[in-house]
Amino acid sequence: MELLVYICPEYRKMIYHYNKVPIFYTISGEGPVLVLLHGFLESSTMWSSYVPSFSLDRTVLAIDLPGHGKSGCLAPVHSMEMMADMVYALLHHLQIDKASFMGHSMGGYVGLAYIEAYGLEVEGLTLLNSTTRKDTLEQKRNRDRATRIVLENKGVFIGNVMNLLFIESSHQLYSTEIAALKKEAMGFSTEGIIAATQGMKDRPDRTDVFQNFKGEKLIICGDEDPVVPISVSKDIAAATNSRLIVLNGGHMSWIENFGELLKLCT
């Protein structure tokens, strides 16, 4: 069942019910479809400044993944496969049988799960500050530690994460954007944050999936990314025969490199 929230000829905000859970998305433009998938503690709002240009010659679909933005929770753990299945159901509902994907960080993990399950329907995948690799043992331990912190004090956890995503020299420059991200993430449920954290911890390595993918492959990374080191992005690009673009900055290229990214993707 589809519930129309707001509609205008060029930009539509919609709710799709998946397993009786509301999933929020926006859709605009006409032509080949580009699906935008946000990262952890983000929402489809991260793409708001990009959509007007992206949708000039494309249909642009930006989705709030489960437990983020205005979308509800599906389960105690949101595996990347579960979220990919939700995206597939939404595209099927919209009668979209071919699309390209761009995923930031966690959104890239969902995109990789999607091409593993539905690769024949994907024309291209851009990994933005993301990786094909699974968590290391240390990273898995950090995910469990993060879960405990969220339960104790969600605000402290969100503040710590947001500060880590930007290189130190960017904190003052992007203080307004960081504050807005923190404020939005505080509106996400504790259950949704934990479900995504545990889903990322349990994801498998999908380097082979990306290597075997026949569509267009692009990796965009920051040269000082504290989450996905540039050495990792270079290794993955070489192993998967993917085009690699290196930008100056950290993990939040969509903020730190807005002009460059907009030019690259339009």
C-alpha cells in the first residue's frame, strides 16, 4: 500500500510499506534510474543538494534505509541482505527493472548485497567512502562496544561518531553540517541504530561479488578517510578492476567535496 505524503510535478515524497513497516523515499526526474543509498546515522536528506542536478536527465530515487530517517525498523538486526531485499521490493513496486546505484559507506554495503542478489538488474554501482571488505575482528568488537554505548547514552555515541567521520581540520569548517547531522541522528530510534550496527558487523566480504559484477564500477574515496583508508580503496579497485577517484578529505566526501562530486556524477 502506498501513502502519498506530498506531491508536486517534479519532486515526490512518498511512503512505501514493506512488511507493514513504513519506508520513506523521494523520487524525481525522468529517464534512467539512479538509486541513492545513505550511510550509517544518515538519511536520504544527505542527497538533497545533489538531487536537483542528478534528476535533470535521470529518475532519482533516494531511500531512507530501515531505522534511519523517517523509515521504521524491520527487525532487531538489519542485515545488508535484508535492506537490499527491501530496496528490491520498492523498485519492483515502482515497476523499475533497471537502475544504477550510489551508496555512501553503509549504503555501499547495501548496494553490494543488492548486486549479489539482483545483479542482472543493476547497470552500475558507485561506492562512496565504502568498502567491499568485511569487518576485522577489532571492528566487530568496536561494533559491540558501540551497541553498549548507544544503550547507555545515544547522544554521546552519535557525537563521538560524527566527530570521527571528519578529519580534525574539518571540524570547524563544517561545524554547522556536523551539528545538523547530530540533530537528525538523535531523532533515530535506539533500536534502529543498533540494528544497523549489528548488521554491518555481520556482513560478509563481497570483494569477489564486486569483481564479478558486469556493470559500471566506480570507487570514490577520501585521501584521509579514517574509516576506509585510501590503501584499502586502492587495493579493492585493483582487485576488482574498478575505476578509482581520490578526493582530498575524509569519510564525508558528500559534504567535504560537494562541487567535485557533483561534477563527477552529473
